Amino acid sequence: MLSKKIELLCITYPRKDMSYYEQVELACQGGADMIQFRDKELSDKDILETAVRLGEICKKYNVYFTVNNRIDVADISEAGGVHLGQKDLPVWYARKILGNSKIIGISASGVEKVLEASKLPVDYIGCGAIFPTKTKPDANVRGLEVLREIKKINFTKPVIAIGGINKKNAEEVIKAGADGIAVAKAVCGAKDIKKEAEIIKQVIKNAKGVF
């Protein structure tokens, strides 16, 4: 359950020179509203241990923390919630396991999928890929038009745009209709994570006319 807006969602990024803990600490300091822990390589044991520690960091900064895909890890680690893809276990199951107080986000690619997702017991919808992205090179690129079409439809679930978004194009993404943006490499893969988070967060606020 969301009690505040998600404007900047930062996804962990695998890198050899910096741990997930350092990434998340800096992203939180830079103004992230939510951290999503995503990893495809770690063992189940390491994923759980990492999730517990990342959750503790996020609590310190009053930042939402979710785990990608893994409902079991989100539950056991007492994370703030989980983010699900279209091929993951269904939302109703996640809600049954995690309860109504936890955050559940879901990925949706096009307008039709976003509409379907808006009827599910989710707290936000991740929409993309907006631009080409090296993180998911096989993702269907939807462009800004999908956000403009979604903006015309009346529903209350926040839409978080994802896919190839950075400080150079974040403004047009927000102005096209996104409530917030999700980034991986643009923040957690950056040389100066805190600074990049601060810049993108300010771009978002400027685009929304919030100063």
C-alpha cells in the first residue's frame, strides 16, 4: 500500500566495482522514492540475505523497498512488497501471501495490458519499454505514445515508466503522462549515484511544475 508518491524508482544494477548495499544507500540519499532489488545471478540464500540488508537501508531513509519477482523472498525478508512481471506468479497469489499492507507492482507493456493491470489489486503499474534499453534488449519498445494514450484513460493507479530512461529524456516521459519513472543503469549504474538520482528527481519535479 502506497502512502506517498513514487516519482523515482531505482532498480539495483549488477556491477563489479560497487555492492548493492552501496548502490542503495547512495540512491536513497539522492532522493529515490522506491528501491527495487533485482538480481538474476545470486543464489536463493544470497538473495534473501541481500534483501534483508537492503530493506534495512531503505527503512533508514523512509524509502519503499520491493523485491523483483520473488514473492517468497519479499515475504520472508519482510520487504515492503514485490514487483511482478507478466510471466510471474499471479497478483492474487502475491496479495494472498503478502497481505493488503504490502506493495505490489506489475509490469505492463501496452495500453491494453495497462488497462488490465489497472483492474488488479496492485499499487502501481510499470509501463515500458518506453525507449530501447540494454538492460532488457528484447523488450518491446512502446515509445512516448503509449503514455499519452494511457493519460487519456481515467484510472487512479500510478503509472511508472521504464525502459531506456535517463536524465536527458526524463522530462518528456513525465510530460507524456507518466506519474514517475524507473531507472537502473541511469542511477545505480552511474559513476556518481547520489548526484544522478538528485538530478533526475529534480527533472521530474520540474516537469511536474513542483519546485
